[in-house]
Amino acid sequence: MKRLLKIKTGAYYFGIIFEFIAGVVAVILSLIFGYNIFKNITISVIGFIQGLAYTIPALLFFYLLFKIPLANIKRIEDMIINFLTTILSGCGVIHFAALSIVAGVCEELLFRGFLQGFLTEKFGALTGIIVANIAFGFMHPVSLLYACIVFVVGCYFSFILHLTNNLFVLMVTHATYDFAALCYIKYVKLK
């Protein structure tokens, strides 16, 4: 049992480190290419509330998606549940909150902050959005179909950035979405 708990704890810390590295990569790339990834971050209470509000459509999409009676969707749901059961089952709400915040901040710095921002500046908005979200999808390699679903969610995130021009709003949305999805799967689906 101790060995299993160490594996689960190790996987959790690996996830935190992996997500943190995405943020470090974003900062390094921004320095190499001279692109300021922090220019569109305005931390405010209004931005926080907006981020929470923009989470609702994403969660609704997540919930309805897993209601679709298709074998491939069910397979993805089973893979996610198996992952959480075997790797993160020793984790609780605090662990999920920490992982979600690190993922929300660091992934958004990399994919929307640097990749989308830099490519939009060089090649136009459509190229920036598509390339950033293809990369975002492939950073979530549960399956090709799941990568496509994440691509769609990423496009929604890009839309939020376009509406608000504030990466902080998007970081809140992403972190809240991840947190709610993890808690829903563990505390509702696994009960």
C-alpha cells in the first residue's frame, strides 16, 4: 500500500512539474523571440469573475459531451476515469486545486500567451489560433479524438482571449474548468 501511495503521489508531483515546465518554456520562448507574454495580463476582481463566468459554457460542453452515446466518447471517459482512479486517487480537493492552478496559468502562458500571441503577430489571428490549439490538443494525448476535443476547448479559450484581451481571465477559466472537471469525475462519476 505504501508503494502504491508513493506511485500516486509521484504521479501528482510529476503532473505539477510537467505543467510548471510548460510555463518555463513559455517564458524562455518569449525571451528568445522577444515577445512579451505578460502584456495581456491584467489581474482584477472583474477579470476573476469573468473567468468564473466563462467556465460555465466549457463545463456544460464537458458534461454534455460525455452524455453522447458513442463508443469512442465512452472510451475516452473510461480512459480519463481509469487515469484518475489509478494515478490521482490519493489526491483530494487541495491537490486538484493546486494542479488546476498550475495548469491553468502555465498552459495559458505557453499556448495562448506565447504561441497564439506570437504567431498571430507574425502570421495573423487564424494561424495563431489554429496552430496554438493543435499544439494544445496534442499536449493532452489521451487519444486522437480527445486531442480534437481539447482543440475545440482551446478554440473556445482563444475566443475568450479575443473577447477580453486579458490572459488572466483565461487562466481563471482554464484553472476553474480543470478543477471542476477533476472534482466531478472523482466525486460524482466515481461514487
